[in-house]
Amino acid sequence: MDIAYIETPLGVASISGDEDGIASISVTQENQDLLSEEVPLHLKDAVQQLQEYFEGKRTTFDLNLNPSGTEFQKRVWKELLRIPFGKTVSYLDIAKKLGDPKTIRAAASANGKNPLWIVVPCHRVIGSDGSLTGYAGGLWRKKWLLEHESPVKQQSLF
């Protein structure tokens, strides 16, 4: 399994994968010593697409994904991939899309175990009341990502 570390506005991202696809993307501690000098061939597309995303030049990802998880988790992650850039859904919406509103807790748990940060957009899932709830990377990162994807950019009057 190849690993690359890149700098992002939210910390150092760890990307791992091989010829079968990208297995995980996560944000790590802001340790600049981790940054990769050379990116393994299997990870170059993921690195480039993440950089384009953070530069505001990319709204969708085109990567071969190969995350490890249960069948239910993979169903939830597949559903997350359907959430458009700049939009949000609730945990209940995800459970309903899976066919059973009673699976809301299981869907929320699978959302929290998403191994593909940003690419599988778990940050686009919010509480039914519109609140920013649970985010493994910290709510400040979730808020930043949602603002980054917002079609209405906030501008200072001064």
C-alpha cells in the first residue's frame, strides 16, 4: 500500500492506495515533517484532484476508490457520493434513501467511519434541524468545507 502526505488548508492529508484504487484519505496532525517529497504513481491523480478541490477548481472527483468496510457501510458511502457539491442532506435523508428511516443511527455511524475524507463527502451530512453535527475531523473542518463549497461566498464589506 502506497502512502502520500500533502498539505491542505485543513492540515496534512494522508492518502493511501494501490493499483486497485484509493483506500483511504484522512486529515492528520499538522506535522510538516510528514509531507511527501515524491508521490507514488497510484496516488498522483488523487493528490492532483484534492489540490484542485482546495484551489476551487474542482467540484467532483474521478478516482478509482477501494475503501474497506462492511456492505452496509459501502452502501452508505455510495449514497454520500450522490450528494452534489454545495448541497447538504440530513442523516435521516440518507437512512430514507437506503430504504429504512430506522437505520438512521447505523447510517450516521457508517458516515462517521468514512475512510475517504472529502472525496466521499460525509461533511455534507447535517442534522435534520440544519445543525452541524458530528464530524471525525472536527466541526471546524466541516464548517470550513461547507463554506468552501457554498455557492454564495461571504464577502467582507470593508
